[in-house]
Amino acid sequence: MNPISAFWLSKRQAKARALIRGSTVLDIGSRTEKLRENEITLDIDKTVRPDICASAEALPLRDGSFDYIVMLEVIEHLDDQQLHSALKECKRVAHKAIFSTPNCDSVIWDKVVWPLWSHTVGREWIGAHKQFFGKASLAQLLENEHDMQIMERNYSHWNLLVLVSTRAGAS
């Protein structure tokens, strides 16, 4: 990972880490950067050596087996079908979830950072984003389409990070 990506990932991880108040964490798509020492990692790429090599669309785990699922910078890489399947699996497996994604409401992100990034050090990400979220569209997806409850929001010019209860009305 290039140093710029590593820096911003560490910022998102710190924000997510501050929200976790449970003991069992499944980090989906964490690659090689662990959020917590005792978490379980899951990735579709076996070369990054996850604890579990599987797709977020079909988690090989029991219902309610985790306090938290964390997906930092993952949901924007899933097409519609993959995204809806993954979110259903999150609801099935965990009580709460933390999602982060680039903030496409931000003019700075959309018109300056992403174009520069994707044509320089972030070239490998061109075409990798299949979804683009702003505050309203992320809330629509999680609350209205998947019956999750947003409990905490942390928005910046670059990033949207939310903590949700995966059980409707639960906290």
C-alpha cells in the first residue's frame, strides 16, 4: 500500500476503533491492516492471508456470531447485487456494523481528490468503484432498504463513516 493510502486508512481505522464497544469483531476486506489485535479478518483474496477466505455475500458464519462487522472502504467496490447480499449477511451475522466509503457529496473529493488520486498513485483503483455514496444515499441504503438504524455518523470531506444497529429499532 502506498504511504498516502496507508495514512488515510489509519485515520479511518482510528475512527472505527473508537466506535467499537464489543468483544467480537469481523473485519471484512481489511486486506493486511488489522483494526484490532483480536479481530477475525475475512477477505476474498487468499494472498492477503485472512483468517477466513470467503465472500461477504455468503458469510460462512452462524447467525449473531459477532458484536461488530467492520467494512472500511469496501461497499463502493460491490455491484448492486453483491452489495445487497453483503448487507443482508451483515444483518444476519452481527449486531452492529461500521461502514466507511468515500464522500461523493464533497466537491473537494469528487472534483479534485478523486480525479487526481485515480490518475496518479491510485491508478489501480480506476474502475474499481461500482457505487458512489453521499450522506443521503448511504442513509437510504442502510435505513430504508436494509432496515438498519444509523446510531453514529462521522462525516468528513473525504469519507462517510457510520455505526449502525443491524437490528431494526435496536441500540
